[in-house]
Amino acid sequence: MNSLLIPTSSLAPEFSLPTLPETADNLSALLLGQERAVDAFKLHQAIVDQHLYLADFPSIDRQLIIKACIDSLAPLSPAYLVPTRPINKAVTFQWQSDKPQENQVSIAEKTTRYRYLSGNIRRVDLIGRMAQTGTTSQYQAGALAECHYVFICAESLWKREGLWELVMQILTHKAYQISNNLSPIPLNCKIVLIGAGMIYSQVRTEDWQFQRHFTLLAELASEIDLVRYTESQYVAWLQAVAKSVDVTLEQSSLAPLFCYSARLTEHQRRLSLATLEFAQLMVQAKAYCGKPSINASSIELALAQANYRHNSSEEYSGQSFDDNFINLPTSGAMVGQINGLTVIDAIDYSYGEPARITASVHYGDGEVADIERKSELGGNIHAKGMMILSACLYRIFGRDAPLHLNANIVFEQSYQEIDGDSASLAEYCCLMSAIAEQPIIQSLAITGALDQFGNVQAIGGINEKIEGFFNLCERRGLTGEQGVIMPKSNVLQLNLNPKVITAVGKGLFHIYAIEHMDQAVELLMQMPAGVADEDNDFPHDSLYGLVQERLDKLAGNGEEEIGLITRLLAKLGFFRR
């Protein structure tokens, strides 16, 4: 058996799933992996004049995580806002923990633990207002007077410049004023801004008041590592999410939920903490099965239907391959042509799509031209990959003398921008094939990024890329010769569709994991890459030996090329009798 082949046991994560009765489903389970945030939150409670910025991520349920954070604190005692009249002074206000006596008037009572403000936040939502009732006016408290904690959406507040300035002034003066004829009300609550980490970084550099007041940062983790945490803890987290949407998990639902979670993180030993993603999936599964208790089949149906709702672009792409509008052979062998793997990223869906890459070489000054870049369809990272490819070529074959070839590399039938360096390995192999005139097996597709020493590095979207090529091969008919070559450093990210794993187990599809570009060319061209001797010469029967021989001819060291140049010069009139 080929030592580069990946066994089926490594193609998807494996978990030790506990039984559901052994786990808890309380709200504190939602704080799994959030030790940094919990520590900052408790420190925020203990310090009077320092406020907190809670940095979250798009797929988290803010309301749910806020509630879990508040529940982690000790019980909060009520507070009462009462007027006082010091001797010979106007009426002022102060907060007290004791309930007002019969002869005292309470202007506001702080009995609500927290409130979350977002969207179109108004001034009155924060500080309240004076409401006219007949001939008298009465203070109607806002969130700052009613709540112990006020959570404010940072994005919403940042858009309202006047409101942002108001909050900063309140924190500076530690009080706020409702009207000119009323004394300021002391601030007696904790303010927490919640938003993206980028906003925190931006505002901290632009607003000195923000830097002064929001000294505490709590970053919410988006995933956990099973090296530090257990499957039982994650099951408790899943049950807490399920409880928030009135769903009950059955034992069989755990396996697909764990696999889905690992797919979100693109890692076999890491699990996602995206509460919104899981809550939405559970609600959809509940709707499909028609009962609050969901099992494996309802989860799998919900995932399949979600895929169906979003994969129209993938289907249209597949039709173009099936109708041969896009030329991409998956059998035979060709010189200077290779099947690369790309990922098409939409806002809500990603899928893999094979790409035909071709290379041509001719006599020149040593330039490896990126047609994508020259046509302004290649991004900066792709251009970087091409430069590294050129560096690999010169490191092996141009150490002592310049190369006398020009090469052109292009993604065929590609009409949108291409970026990323994950095609640099495929482009290198394609270039070697074109120079050596050695055919590449078309039943194999390849992905990987190169460094200057020829090591194959990890890339993104490995599951989508493999599945994209597999789906094409499956529609054309699996022959047992098709497969994918991928970086070994991506093996921990594998979480493939069960049908791919089944095909690999039956020997109908193969997945190879490599660490060096020489392993790739040997698989694709079915011959040894070759090892240079002390004079930097490669064996004649090796791929690099053929490449070296062709480069020597292009440099004028072969009789055929010398004769060719002589005839060309004669035609131009340089040799006359």
C-alpha cells in the first residue's frame, strides 16, 4: 500500500460521546471556553470606575451569552434613588441600598439585573425623561437608573455620534442630567459595550475618553479544543442551547451535531461555540420532525435541506462540467496540464470547484509569467505564490547560471479574480511537466502551498476542495484511479462527507497526504523526482534530470538548439557567402 495514502479512519473526526442523562443543561454551560470573558466580567464587577468591552463574533447569540454572564455573578441587591436636601443647598440625588422609609420618596428603583440596548438607541432609553402628569412632572427612569448592568451594542452606539459622546460624558462626570432644572443623577450601574473586536481596536486609537473608561477587554472564544475540554462539557453546552429554543436532544442527535460542529471549525479536535448556528439548526430539525425532541435523522435532514436551499450556484457549476462547457478531463495523461482545486466562497455557502491549470514554456530570459496577474485577475497572495514557485525553480536549476526559458501559467476558463497561494504546488508540478515534456495523470487533482524549500504547507477549504473533485468524478463514474493530493498538515482538518469516506474505503477514490513537492511530481508523473549529485546533476532517468536536460538545450548546450540558432541567424542574413 502507498505510504502516502490516508486511511479512512483519518478522514473524519471520532468522538467519545457520553450519554445525555450524565450531563447538565443549566445556563452556566454556555460559558464553556469563556474563562477570559468570565474573569474580565468578575473584575469589572469589583472595580468601580473601569468599564468593560465584550468582543464577540457574528455567530453568537448576544442575548443568551449576556444572560449567562449575569447568572455567573452573585445576586445583586436593589438600590433606590432618593432626593436629599443638604442644609442651605438645593435638592440633590443619591443612591442607597436600604429601602426608603415612609417619609422618603424613591425617584427610581434599581431592581432589574440588566438590559441590552441595540439598533435605534435613543437618549431616553439610556437616561430616561421627565414626564408631565397634569401640573406635575415625574421622572421616568431609563436603563442607567433601572439596571445594575447596561449592555450596549457598540456598532449601534458608534453610528450615533451624539449618543456616543453622551455615554463618554456620563462616564467622565459619573452622573447625567435629565433637565436644566433638575440636579444630576449619580451613575450607579456598570456599562458594557458589546461588539466586534475591530471596533475596539479602532475606537481605542481614535477616542481618548474610550481608552480611559473601557480599560477591560473580554474576548469571547468562538471554539474549544478537546485537548482542554471534554465531550461531556460540550454536550452540556449543546443541551443549554437546545433549552433556549425549547428543543430536547435525543442521544442519536449528538453524533451529527458533533460532526457539524467540527466542520464549522475545520478541525477534528475543535468544536464550535456558534450559538446562533446551532439554535437555528435545532429549530429547523424540530420543524422537520414535527416534535420538540430531535434525533440524528432530523438533524441530518435539516442539514441536507439547508444545503439544498443554498447550493444552486454549485449545481449550475456542476452542469457546466457535465455539459463539457468547461473542459476538465479526469482520465488519461497530458503534458503541461493539471487539475487544481479551488473554493468558491459566498456569504452563506462554500463549495469546491476543480480548475484546469496549464503551462507552456519557450526560450526566454527566465521569467515565469502569471497570466492571471497580467490580466488583473490574480490577487496579491496568488502573485506571492507565483514568486515562491519561481524561487523554487531557481533554487534547484538556476543556482550557477541563469535560466533561458520563459513560462506562462494560467487558470483556463476562469473569468473572475483568483487569489490565495493554494495553487502554487499545482502550478509548480504543471511547470515541471511542461519543461520535461512528461505527461501528468489527469485522474488526480492537487492542492497545496509551497515554501521556497519545496515544503508543502497547509491551505484552506480542504473538505470543500476534496468533495468538489469527488462529486465531479462520481458523476462521471468512479474508476478506482481518481483521487486528490493534499498537504499532510491539513489531515487534522478532514471532515468529509460519508459517501467520500465509503468510496475511499472501497478503493474507488484515493486521498494522498504529502509533505514535499517531490512527492507530488512522483505521484502525478509516475517517475522519481531525482536527487542531485555533488555537481548538482540529476540522473537522466529522473524527472528533474529531464528538466535539467531541457534547460541545458534552451541555454544552447544541446546540438539541436545550436543548429536551430544557426539556421535562424542564417535566415536573418548573419552568414553570407
